[in-house]
Amino acid sequence: MEREKIFWIAVVLLILFLVWETIKYLITPIVFGLAGTYIAYPFQRKLSKKVGEKKATLIVLAIVAVLSTLFLIGVTLWITDTLKNLYLYLDRFFIWLSGLNMPSFLGALFDALAQSFPEKLRSILLQYTLSLPKLALQLIVFLAVFYSSLLNADFLSKEIYTLLPSSNNELGKKLIEKTRDTLDAILKTWLFFSAAKAIFLALGFYIFDISNVGGSIAAGILCMILELLPVLGGWIMWIVGAIILWQKSIMLAILFALYGILTVSPFPDYFIKPRLVRNRASVSSVVALVGIFGGIMAFGAVGILLGPISIGLFSALLEAWKEIEERETTQPSKARQSQDA
């Protein structure tokens, strides 16, 4: 009996090892495909009521495929210029940031980011852009995972709950809820809102002729990074753009400032964001900052999701441990009271 158990444990470990070796280089598109499904699922459900589930899934897939193709074309045409401008922007930004008077813990955190984040971001971008066939393959895997998971989303969500162990079912459900709350806060609020602002800012930089295509894309990426930082935000970028335009034309500078106020900050923060975050769990800005940037430096691009989720799960485990401790302390006291009675 003992030998049989050892044999099956060895077989399971071997299978897990082979599966990991098979997918480890494709883990990023797989995770992003599942994340894309999580974002697109509500839209797909609404659309399926009108055209049917299969057609709705194909329509959503077609939209995502077009966006992925445009992304691949953009990488092919502008990646070198974008990287050069992004590295320059980040260097100047961290120099400016080091001169600000801020709390010591934030200063230490930003100093650590200034030393490691620009190089890490550059290496991540180069990793996916030096080999265009590799990037194209990852986009194909992303689309395949996105389509299959979106088509079977209801089945997958039910299957997750059936896999929970019966002994700690309550803890498992709590971890799933914490993961869902973290994904809602990160994907549907932080990253979605930051990406929308970054697109508007990049378009503004290009339309107002502040920079070329590569420089505008780099400005949009930096705007997205700033939106994830506490206290700071994308408003810094439109102010910089307005200052640059002021030297050319005062009227253009005023128009760009109005454009930045309406599309980047503060108008969206006060009138659009509250509607997005209504009835959703919030995540501390410091937790999101540490989770996102720490995740990027630890896991690469996929760390944008894995970092905050891991911190969220850790906090859920701490809460569960506190509840268990409280139960253990209250149960003996009740037992003593019954004995005294």
C-alpha cells in the first residue's frame, strides 16, 4: 500500500513537471488571456442575450484580435523609438522625483524603483519585441486562451468551486472572493482607467505635435505608470506637455491643458471613476503600488496581475487566521461558562 502511494505521488509529480515545462514560456499569454476573459465576460453576457452565446463570443474575439494585430504592427514600427524615449522620460522623472519632499518610506520606495524599475521595464519590453515571431506566437496563444475560456466561462467558474476541499471550504471561498475583489480593483478600475488615460494622453501628444509617434507612445506609458502611484498621477504629463507647447503657442498650450483636464485629470477622477468603483471592493493604493511594481520586478509582465493577487491572498489568509484564533479563544470561555452554570 505504501509503495503504491509513493508510485502515484511520483507519477503526479512527473506529470506536473512535464506540464510546467510545456507551458512555462507561455505563462504570460495564458494569464493575460484569462484576465482578458474576466474583463470581457460581462460585455459578452449582455451581447449573448441579443445574438446568442457563440456569436457574441466570436464578435468579442474579433474585436480583441483586431486590437492585437494593431499592437503587433505598432511594435514592429515604433518599438525602438518608443524604448529610447521611455528610458529618457523615466530617467528625468526619477531625477525630478528625488528632489521632492515626501515621507521617508515613500522616498525609500521610489529610490528603489529608480534603481531597478527602468532597467526591468526595458528588459521586459525587449524580451517580447526582439523576436517578432515569438511575440506573434504569444499573441496567438493569448487569443486561443481568451476564446476558449470566454466560451466556457460559466463551466470554469462552477468547476473552481467544486474543486474546493470540503474540510476548508469556507477558507477556499474566502480566497476566491478575495481574488475576485483584487481583480476587480486592479483590472476593471486601476489598469483599465490608467490605460484609457494613457491612450488619450498619447493621442494628445501626437495631435498637438508635442512629440513624434514613438515619443507619444512613451508619454502614454509613463502616464499609465504615474496613475498607479499614490499622490502622483497622469496630470503631471499633461502639465509637462502644456509647458512645452507654451514655448510655441500660448493658445495651443491652453487647448492642450483643457484637453488634459477633461481626458486625463481631474475631470475623469471626480466624475467618471466614482461610477466605475461604485459597489466594488477597493484596494489600498500602497498595496496596489507594491503589488504591481514588485510583481513586475519579480515575475515580469505577468507580475502586474500576480503581484497584487498574491498580496490580496496573503491578507485573506491573515484575516482567516485571526478568525480561527478568535473562535479558539471564545469557545473555551463558553465551555467554562457552561461548566460554572
